Amino acid sequence: MIDSDAVMALAVFPAAAAIAWAGAYAWAQWLRHRHDAPPPAVAPPAAEATRLAQLEAGLEALTLELERLAEGQRYAARLLEERLPRTGPAAECPKALESGRTITPH
């Protein structure tokens, strides 16, 4: 019969060789793919392009509406400033009004 040490040697050395071969093969694959050209950029499908165009159009409409609201708010503030009597620290200090600065209460 075969000695137990011989059986152990017959089992360990082929297993170690298989592990070393698998490691070397994996490393070679990694080195080969590392230098490959990057994959080409994929163009977005037509559905995504349409959705993106709709999103851009909606955003543009939103910015226009916000600008209209801001203009209306500036107009209302100007009307109130012209019609309401001036009271408080700004009325006492006309120099602040001429420079366009506003005196705040804090």
C-alpha cells in the first residue's frame, strides 16, 4: 500500500498547482482586459431623448413664469412705495433713500 505521506503529497501538489494556474490565468485576463479600448458610448434611446426634450421645455416654461411673477412683485412693490406715506427711519434719513439702500430693523 501507499504510505499516508505519499497520498498527502499526491493530493497537495496537484491542488496547489491548480490554484496557481487559476491565479495566473485570472491575472493574465485582467492584464489583457485592462489595456482594451473602453466600450463605445451608447446613444440614448429615442424615448429618453423625447423625455429629456419635454423636461427642458417644461423647465423653460417654469423659468418664464417665475420671471413674470418676479416682475409683478417688483411692480407691486414700486406702486406701494409711491402711494404709501413714508414713515420710520427711512423718512428721517433721505440720504439712505437716495443711495438706494434700505435700513432694516435688526
